[in-house]
Amino acid sequence: MSEEAIGVSGLAGRYATALFELALEKSAVDETAANLATVRGMLDESEDLRRLVRSPVIARDEQQRAVTALAKQAELSALATNLLGVLAQNRRLFVLADMIRAFESLLAAHRGEVTAEVAAAKPLSDQQTQAIMASLKRATGRDVRLSATVDPALIGGLVVKVGSRMIDASLKAKLQSLRLAMKGAG
């Protein structure tokens, strides 16, 4: 399956593809996916870590020491640790979040799944998550892997992205639509 057919391209896509192929070769796809999910969680929770991976001012060796310590603390596999080291060495840590998303897309395609990104105003309950996944499975005819984020700016409702399709059922979008309608009525 080509990278473009899956929607994985660019620098992040090349790193993700290389990592995915290595993980397949070493029969470590699930372990690598779990490690990357751990790293994504750390990125989501830590502004300092986001600053570390984005900053061009932080020296290469400093970034490398930091990500090596992080990998050790999180007990990441050798493959995931090496990836972080290579990204730091090549001054490419800034692609880490996009690379994780690209890896997840490759994994979903490999498993015959479709990945859906869901943004909600507040965290989804397990019941809501299951209902969304069931609904998307009926709509797509494929198993669905859900990536949920919280965006308080939505006020209420959801924004769902599956591939190139997006459904914006957020209160924020409805208010914007109403605001535009009100301007036209006056």
C-alpha cells in the first residue's frame, strides 16, 4: 500500500513509513503503537515537552539527552527510543506529533480500519465513544479506530473527521451559521 493511498506524505510520512516497516519486520507493531500512544499522551499533557520538540533554539545534544531520558522514564522499547534519538539527531523532533498520526494511519490501513478524529467540548464517556464508533462503523462499513480530543472552544457537540470528510455538529458552528443568517436577514 503506498503512502499517498493512505494519506501519509511529507517528512512525517517518511519517518512513519520507515518506523512502520521496521516494526513489521521485528513483529513489534503493537508495541510500537502503544509506545507512540504514550509519547502522544506526554505531548498532550506537557507544554515543556511540546516546547522541547518545537524549539529550534534548543541544541541538538540537549534535545537528544532529554528525549533519551524521557524514553527511559516511560520505559519505551528500543525501536521507539531509537526513533526519538534519530529525530533529535536530525533536528526533526518538530514532526513528532504528525509522525505519530501518520504511523496510526498506516497501522489502521494495515488492520483494515478507518481512523476517525473526534473533537468534543468535553471528554467523551465510554458509552458515547462506543456509540460514535458503532455509528461510524455502520456509515463506513469498516472497523473504526477513534482518536478523541477535547476542544472547549466548540462549546458543545462534536466535530468528526474521517479521511477527507468532516462533520461539524458543534454548537460553535451552529452559532456562527446563525450569526451569518442574521446578518443576511437585516
